Amino acid sequence: MPQLVHGESEAEPQVLQGLRFALGLSLVILVVEALGAYLSRSLSLTVDAVHNVPDLIAFAASWGALVGIRSGSSRSYTFGSHRFEVFAGLFNAALVLAVGVGFAYEALEALRTRILFAGPVGAIWVLATAIPVLVLRSVNLVALRRVPGRARDLNLNSVLVHLASDLVITGALLFAGTTLLFRPSAWWADPASAAVIGGVLIWESVPLFRAGWEVLTERTPSNLSLEEITSAARAVPAVQEVHDVHVWSVCPTLVCMSAHVTVSEMSVRDSMAVVADLRRTMEQRFGILHSVFEVEVGSRA
């Protein structure tokens, strides 16, 4: 029987190159926003600059997890290091949630007390920072979206969620800068934008936590139906019954399953051909890369 794949090929060079590109460009964005936050005294720009730090850690963790996958399986980690991807994604989510909650509270306090973060906000500096950052983030998102969907996993998807929400955050910065430029008395625009940014960060962490929880609890992946999988297995010629079916994810790109199948009495060679048909069906119809079937003999055909 051929050796079952464990999905090591998912760590394709273009994925690693994309993450390296995102890491470098995010470092540039961090420097630009840190300087802009200092010159503008803007809370919203400060929130976004600080939020770039967990972004950098997130990209580095994602890149490290994918590098680890390339080493394949070992005696200690028989499925390889795919679960490291999940931990990286959850770590990303925790960092983003912490930044979102902390600065959302700070922004709401500023709106309540009418005390600005560090004095009057320089609208020109906010806009001078937000516009190039918008361009850089758009380039970053386009580059990573070119990575094939089949090669995306939880931690890479967490990076894409980061970048997509970052565009919304940049829109909030543009709103604050434009409002204050044309109406300097609208002091509330900056803390209000900071509160929106905090809310976006909290929102983006939720699906990442949910996806990680699904994997770690070995829940049947939400995009698969156990009933459909069982029916497809029963439809394979010579299969009489299917039971004790289990479907779970080692990581979002590596779905596994095991099941007992009852077949008519036949030779070992013929039963292995049935198993090969079952594996091929599971991979082609449901994307299940690793499937194990225990064959049981039923009645004669």
C-alpha cells in the first residue's frame, strides 16, 4: 500500500515567500506609523502602530510554523508539526484581542472624559501617514491572496484576516484625519476612530479562536457532513456497511478520517483495491488526505 500523505507539501515555497514579504512590509508600516503617531499625537494612529507589533509576531509565528512543517513527520510527531500552525493562529488571535480590548477601553475613556490622548491632534500628520500605509497594506494583501487556497491554513488565514481588517482600520484613520483637517473642533473624531479600530481588532480575533477550537477539540470540520461522507463510502462497489466513522482535523489543511467498512467475502488483494477506492473517493470528493479503513467481512456477494 502507498504511504499516506500528511500534507507536508502544503508548505510551498510561495507561501513562505509571501509571509517573508508580509513581514518585511509590515516592519516598514510599523516604522512609518510610529513616526506618524509621535508627530500627530493621535490615539487612533497610536493604536494602529501598536497593533502592528502583534502583526509582526503573527507573521513571524506563521512563517516559523510553516518552516517546521517542511521537516515532515518524526518518531515523536507522527503527523509532523501541523498542530504548530494552530497554536500560531491562536497566539495571533490572543495578541490581537489584547490590543483591541486595551485600546478600545482607552478610546472610550477619552470620549467619556473629553481628555485627548496627548493633546491636540495634527490632522496633516495623520493623513500623511494613513495614505502611504493604505497603499502598502493593499500591496501586502494582494501579494498574499495570490497564495493558492489549497495551501492556506489557520495561521496563514489569520494573516489574511489581519491584512483585510487593516484596510478597514486605515479607513478609520483617513476619516479621523480628514474630519479634523476640515473641522478642527471635532475633537471626538480621533478617539472615535480609535474605538472603531479596537472593535475591529476584537471582531477579527473571534473567528480565529473558533477555528482553533474546532481543530483542538477534533470536531468534524464545519464544511464537511458526516452523513455525506458515510453515504459516499457506502456507494463504493463491494462495500456493504460503514460504521464507527470519525472525521477530524490535524490542522485546517490536513483532514483525517477513520472508519470500519464491511465488505463481501473476497481476497486480500481485492479488499485492498476497495480500500484504495475509498481513499480516492474521500480525497477527491471531500479533500480528506489521510483516511484509514478497517475492513470487516460480511456476507457473500
